[in-house]
Amino acid sequence: MFRKLRIAFLLLLLAFVAANTWLSKLRSTDWDRSLWVVVYPINGDGSAVSAAYVGALRAPPMRETFVDIEDFMTREAGRHQLKLDQPVTIKLGPVVNDLPPKPPRNGDILAVMWWSLQMRYWAFKSDTYDGPSPDIRMFVVYHDPATHDRLSHSFGLEKGLIGVVNAFASEKMAGPNNVVIAHELLHTVGATDKYDLSTNFPLYPDGYAEPQQQPRFPQSKAEIMGGRVPLSEQELAMPRSLTQVVIGEKTAHEINWRSN
């Protein structure tokens, strides 16, 4: 009986959230104005290195760290002939002290539903930005690269327009960090992954920046939702910055950009 009541409560709550999500989705993909994106930095490992990096984000020149994402979106919008000069405006929000809820390890539907609600409540509670209410909230969780050679999976939620990015607390890694932030940001507005989850290899043709290129390899750029630059049938490279990344035709269609 308790399980049935719990399911009924979650379904009612999700129905309310879904209606609000649907309206937010319409507003975020009509592209009649620039989307307000706020980035909230988090010291993810509690280290002095991450604390120093997060603290320096407001000081020059690091306060320009996320401008590359704006430039990338503007450049690609022009290439796809979107009638909007600047699709996103990126602002740096205050430091968030609490870590986001971790996704469930198993695929239990109730666990996923409950985590999704927790995630949205946590994001709402953590949003202390003193300015216009953001359309999209991106929480960037920084880690000391000296003690973390690999990071947990990042994610972007279309339902709630929330992204959580695990990143390295290093100026040298700002370029690759921004690639991941842009990838997850595009998830929030409807873009899907275009790589093989078991190998990380981009799926042909939609995960390739230049699918018509002959010979096919090596590619020189990555498709943003493909994630990596395919150099051969077995070799991949992580793009060093968003200058090596494009938004492909299918991704443009998914986010409601009209491409010729």
C-alpha cells in the first residue's frame, strides 16, 4: 500500500512538474531572444587547488573563461542562419557550497523519478544569483587534476533546464571544460548524444563535423554532440577548445535551429 501511495504521489507531482517543463521547453527553443545562462562554480573535491581556481574565476583574465561558449553559439547560429545574433548570454553566478544529488546507480524508474525531483529542488535552492532569473542553470563542479585523472559523467537535463558538469580546476583545461559545458548546455534544449556510449566513438554521419569529407579520416573538428574528433577508425582526440567544434545538421534540427 505504501508503495502504491508513493507512486501516486510521485505521478501527481511529476504531472505538475511536466506541465511547467513543457512551458519552459517552448520558451527555451523558440529562439526569439537570447537565453540567460548562469554558471555556478562548485569546489567538487574540497581541495585547496579547486578552491583557488573557483575563487579566481571573477578576477581578470579568468572572468572571461566562459565567453568562448557565447562565441561558439553565436558563430554556429550564424552558420545555420538563425535569425538571432546571440543565442545565449553566459553569466557567472555565486559559488555553490553543496554538491548536487548523485544520479542513481541502477535504472529503477522510481529512483530516477525521485532523483530528478531532488535535482530540480537542489538547483532551485542553490540558485542565489542576484539578477534576472536564468533560463538555464549550469553547475560546474571542479576537481584538482593532480588527484583526479578521470571525472564522473556530466549531464544536462532537458526537464528542468539544468546541467551538471564535472571539470578540471586548471586554466590549461578551460578549453576542454568549455566543450563539455557547451555539450551539456545543448542537452538542456533538446540535443541528443551522437556517439557510441560503449566506445565514445562518434556515430556516422550525425556525430561527424564533416560527414561528406573524402577521405573520411582524419577529421579536423568534432561535432558538439559527437564529442570527439575521429582521426581514424580506431583513434579519437578530445577537442582542445570550441574552435575545433561545430553544431551539426541533426543537432541544429533537434534544438529548433532551422538550417539550410
